[in-house]
Amino acid sequence: MRSPYVYHRRQTHAVAVVGHDNVPRVLADLRTVAISRMEDLAQIGHVYDPITDKWSTSDQAAEFLYMGSAPLPFMAPAGTRQLLDVTVWLNHDDHFFCVPVFTIDEWRRIPQRHTVMNIVRCVADELTVEVLHELAEDASVVLMIGSPSDAYFSAMRECCDRILAAHVHMPVILEYHSHTDTIDDGVLDASTDVGGLLVEGFGDAVMITLSAIRGLDTATSVRTAFGILQAARTRMTKTEYISCPSCGRTLFDLQETTAMIRSHTDHLKGVKIGIMGCIVNGPGEMADADYGYVGSGPDRITLYRGQEIVQRNIPSAGAVDALIDIIRNDGRWVEKNY
Ligand code: SF4
């Protein structure tokens, strides 16, 4: 029986770069987004430079582009794959760098397959144990599973239980659509629903689509997906800050100080920095941070490496530079690329 107190990632086999011990991948849902120029992909982390004719990729760039029925009018950036509805894929020239997406019905009717990866997209309720066993006969199958957002978590969790009971090991893409009044509400909903599944060990990739009254925002959707993976500790792509909520004991302006530390360190991928207002409770509240910046008196800061004090009661004026020196001496500092 799975312990609710211990993180276990569901065991899956790898299909290309999805599943097994690969980090969870991020898909961008571009089916309703007009993409006509290479520059249009900057919103999902792929920046094209027409002078050098080269792509550069950010740490938070989507790896799979779900184009549906409208393939890109140019070659996709290196390292990415387009996902096309199977009826479109069949007539497309590129049967390797483009990956077909089937419904369950299409999977049964259409015999053509990609040689490496085939995605079967379905809603959670469709995946009975019998269907799971049928799909598991082909080792190239990756499931893309969604469910209406009003009962997403419970439906997906039941589905995950069926997958575990069936002892099948296909990788799973968690598909999530939110239609809220504001993007902020969508981010919160996605974080609780998708994040809840990830911390329980389900999900080898995520595709989040946030739409709100002010329209689709693909950049926010992709950023949210990476943020949720980071918060679930399943894929670290940026610096992590752990700061206390502040209270009567707080010894400095927490928001201002956090913003200042962030401006110097937000390029340190995977480093966790705790910023705590007082030394009474701060060290306990930042227990899993790599470094700590803790108020220990008026204009005084104590710096930590993990739970160990490295510099005690130093003037706050030089504390950020001292923190950077500690990170540098640990070999974890890289220069910022402006
Ligand atoms: S760490 Fe200290 S200042 Fe921050 S909320 Fe806790 S008690 Fe208050």
C-alpha cells in the first residue's frame, strides 16, 4: 500500500524523453493560437534570432507543441516535437519529428503508427482496466488524460488508481483546462489540481491551458506548468525562495528585501534561499532551504548554509554580498547573463 507520507513517483517506462526517470515534460497547447512566424514561439520560451538563423531556448521552454490540426508553417525548434491530430499527421510530410495524437476510437480504426511515440488522448472516465490493457500492448503509447475542471482532481485520482491496479506502465501526460474569470483563479485551480497529482507521484508531463475572460494566455500557461512542477519538487527550473509571511517580530521590510535578494539571485537554477524576518522562528520555517538570510536584530542579519550558521549578526548593508560570497564559495554561483 502507498504511504501518504512518502513521495513515490509512479513507475513508468520511457517513451522517447517522456516517463521513467526523465524530468516531467511541459507541453504548450497551441491549437487556438495563431502561429505564423518563428518569432511567435518566443511566448513559450523558444526565441528565434533571424540574424544568426538560430534558436535559443530558455530554462522554461515547452518541449512539445500541441498544434492539433494546424501544423507549424516552419520547422520546429531543435529538441521540440509537434503533436498533430492523427488525421492531419497522416497527410504530413514529416512522420518523425511530428507525433500523432489519437482518440481511443481512432487508435482502434487507424493502423498507421509513429515508430517511437504515439499519444492517445482521452478523458479519465474512458480508461477502464480493459482499455488500459488494450493500449498497453503497444510500448509506444503515451496517455494524455484530461477531465472537466469542476471535478478534475477526484476523477483523475480515480483514474490513477485504475492505472495502478491494472499494472500498466505507459507514461501519462496530465491535461488540464481552466476557464475562470481571471488568470489568477486559473493558476490557483491548476496548482491545486495538477500539483496535487504530481506530489502523489502521478504525471510524466503536463499540459495546462488557462483561458479567462481576457482571453488565452499561452505564456502564462507554460510558466504556470513549470511553476507547478517546481513547487511539487519534480522539476527545478528556477531559484526557489522561501520567505515567512512576516509578523510583529519581523526585523526588516520583507517584501523589499526579498525583491532585492531575488534581483541578484533569480538566475541560480535549483538553489533554495530562505528569507526570514526573525531568528526566533525563521530557521525552523526555512528547514529545507539551501541558504538562509535571517533577521537577528535591528539592521543585523545572520546567514545560514542549510541549518548551519555561517555568519552571525552582520550589518544588513553588506549581507546580500556576503550571501553571494557563500554561494560562490560553495561553487553554486554563476554569473548573471543580462
Ligand atoms: S519567521 Fe519570525 S518574523 Fe517571520 S513570520 Fe515567523 S515569527 Fe514572524
